[in-house]
Amino acid sequence: MSLGEFELIERFFERPVQRAALGVGDDCALLRLQPGMQLATSSDLLVEGRHFLSTVAPERLGHKALAVNLSDLAACGAQPLGFTLSLSLPQSDAAWLAGFARGLLALADAHACELVGGDTTRGPLVINITVFGEVPPGQALLRSGARPGDDCWVSGRLGDARLALEAFRGSLTLPGAQFEQARQAMELPTPRVALGLALRGVASSAIDLSDGLVGDLGHILRRSGVGATLRVDTLPRSELLQAQPLPVQRECTLAGGDDYELLFTAPAARRAEVEAAGARAGVPVTRVGSIEAEPGLRLLDGAGQRLDLQVAAFDHFRNG
Ligand code: ADP
Ligand code: MG
């Protein structure tokens, strides 16, 4: 069934707001901030064929579109408040929209993050979400705070989303149940909002892992003016990924992308507090390296030997 623009908005995206002063339906939405808080905002654009496969279930796409934005708030240690949704749709397909809205709004409700507005147009399938959150002044986790002597940590497990992507591309084969597990990691990432909040005042810097660990850690190193050593074989991996050859494991954990885990640094004196923050948030946290004054990123294998992984990282899937 096909719906008009305003019917579509009203039916799927207009809901009563509780936290915001005004939601969907007027020219602007009005958010309520607690006195003295800073507004944290971030925006992500998802384009069919570039950021997601056209085969993805609409419910999962709705989940992921919001999850990647909440992940940015998490990386800043911000509390989610609300979001806007701008959609370009090839057609107004009610069944597709119902699924998309279900996945989107279930995650929104889980984080008490309200849909307060947006824009809707016909065009190629493109989804833009802008999230809003709040954080006390001076407490946002930034990319620029890493210092020599800090530990480097990651949350959760890395690499399964990349494994799924390689399976979709046909460069490796996974049996049914394993493929489904990897695919879930790719299509249903969990934004680490509670962990970001628990790390305020503990972590010295943070970023969420969207483009692959090496690239994203590079952002912290550049912004902070430091270098790092990573112990590659200590990177947390699922049993599924551990069953793959070591070069695949390294490729997926180091260059994977789409993990939406937090990568963060904290002074070595605060290890117990980091562990406690992970426990409070219900997310495993793993110490994977250290920050050093010497610029650049050094990768070590399990025996402490230097790895030149530019080669291993890229050649496997190109040639293999
Ligand atoms: P305007 O012409 O002022 O841009 P629109 O007619 O585009 O407003 O939208 C009407 C109302 O519906 C606005 O409050 C807008 O924020 C909201 N809206 C439009 N598209 C969406 C969407 N995809 N999700 C949520 N709210 C939306
Ligand atoms: Mg509009």
C-alpha cells in the first residue's frame, strides 16, 4: 500500500513525547535540557548500497540507523535525549515503513531517546539521523585526551561485522548458524551508551569503532599528539572469529569497521575503575595496548614481535 507524505509521517513517526517539550508536527521540535548541561549532537547518513545492503530486513535497518548515531553519543559520554529522522524513499511502502519504524523505535524506547522531527522526500533510499544528548560541561569524552602512559581499551568483541561482510561478498563461507551470528553483529550493533556514561571522569579519550580499529585509533593518536602500541592478538574476538585463520582474525579486528564498540584510553592508575565501569554497564572491557609519546602505531603479535600488518591486513581478501 502506498501512503502520502503526511499520512506516512503521522502513521509511523508521530508519537507523543515525554522528555521533549514539543515533538513531530510543528516547524521545530523543542528539547528540554537540564540546566547548565551542554548539548551533544551528531549526524550520520546511510546510503543504500554504500552503508547497507539492499537485502537487509527493514526492522534491522531501522535499528542500525539509530544505533550508529547513539554510538557517537556513547563515545562522548553523553546521555541521549532525542533525534530527528530524514528519509529519502523510492516509494512509500507501508510494510517496509512499518518494519523500519518498529526496529528504529524499539531501540529509541530502550534508550528513552525520542523521535522529535525530520524530513521526508521521494528519492533513492537514504537515511539521515541526527541525535541530541546532554553532558555536563567539561565531562564529554574527547579524542584529544590520550596521554603517554595511558592504557588502551576496547569494549565487547571486534571483527564479526567484517566477517559477515566478507561472507556476503563471497570471499569466505560460513555455515548457516555462524553466518547468522556474524550477520547479527553487522545488522544489529549495540550502542555502548551505558559504558560511555560510566567512563565519564575515568577515560582520558574515547571514540566509537565505525571504520576499523587502526583507522579510528589513528584519530585518537592524531588529536592527542601521541603514539601507541597494540597487542594485536589480545584484541577481543568471538569464538566464531577465533575459528578463522589468524590473518582473517587480524584483518577483521584491525580493519573491520561497523563494530560500534568503544575504543578508549585511561591512566594505568585507573584500571580498577575502568573494570568497574564495564561491570556496571554490563559490557566486557579488554586492555589491548598502551599510549606512548613516540608518534605512530606499533603492532605486536602474541610473542611480542613487531608485525607489519599493512601487508597481512589487506592482501588476504584481495588475493585470498
Ligand atoms: P517543514 O515543511 O516545516 O519542513 P514538513 O512538512 O517537512 O515540515 O514536516 C512536518 C512535520 O513532520 C515536521 O514537524 C517534521 O519535523 C516532521 N517530519 C517530517 N518527516 C519526518 C520523519 N521522517 N520523521 C519524523 N518527523 C518527520
Ligand atoms: Mg520538511
